[in-house]
Amino acid sequence: MMASAYAKLIYMPRPVSNRRKMDVGHRAKQFAPFAALRGFEESVRKKEILYEPRKELSEEKKQELDGKLKILSAGMWIQATYFVESMEFPGKGKHCTIEGTVEFFDLQIHLRIGDTEIPISDITDLSGNVFEILEEPC
């Protein structure tokens, strides 16, 4: 009984629209994400960053780093690991690594590699070919 009630609809041709088809670019805009809260995604991303406390260097590591800083000069190609403190969480931050040519170096102020200025007190490790002579046993 139910099949006979819809028998006319089942065998009807598919309806065709009289409207022009929307081009793909406009159709994509229709489904683009909508940001109801400005800055919300950015603040969520900041909270996703895992901050860690500053690593305390051992006396041996401090002496090794001091020796490397003494032979460091502008123009050397090095890799530096340093601590960047978070503005939102004092005492916590993240350790970053940068590789490049030393543009400026002053033992009392900072080290500059490219556009990145690193305070000397924030450096946790230095490596590169120029330091191989320090690492070889005598």
C-alpha cells in the first residue's frame, strides 16, 4: 500500500534548477571558517605551547660554555641553544636553537646571529666546527 502511494514520485525525473551554477571560488567562500571571536585562536595557540623551567647548568657545563664564548668572534658559523622566557609565565619559557653566522658578539652584552639577539646569560649551549678543538682530549 505504501509503495503504491509513492509510485508516481519514484519514477519522476530528477528536478533541474533554472539558476546558474555557482563557481567554485564563491562556493568555497560559503563554507569558509567564521571567526566569531577575534584573537581567540591566537590565545588558544599560546596556551598550547609547552613551557618549561630554565635549565640550571652544571659547573662543568658552565666552564665549557665559558671556554667556547672566549674563542667566539664575528663571522663564525655556529649553532646556539638559548632560553626564551615567557611573558605570561615568569620563570618558564622554551629552549630554542638557531644556526647561522655570528653577526655581533660582546661577552658583556649579547650574541647576534642573523636578526636574533641572544643575551649571554640565556645561552645554554654552543656547537659548531669552530669548537671541535675544545672537545678533543689532549
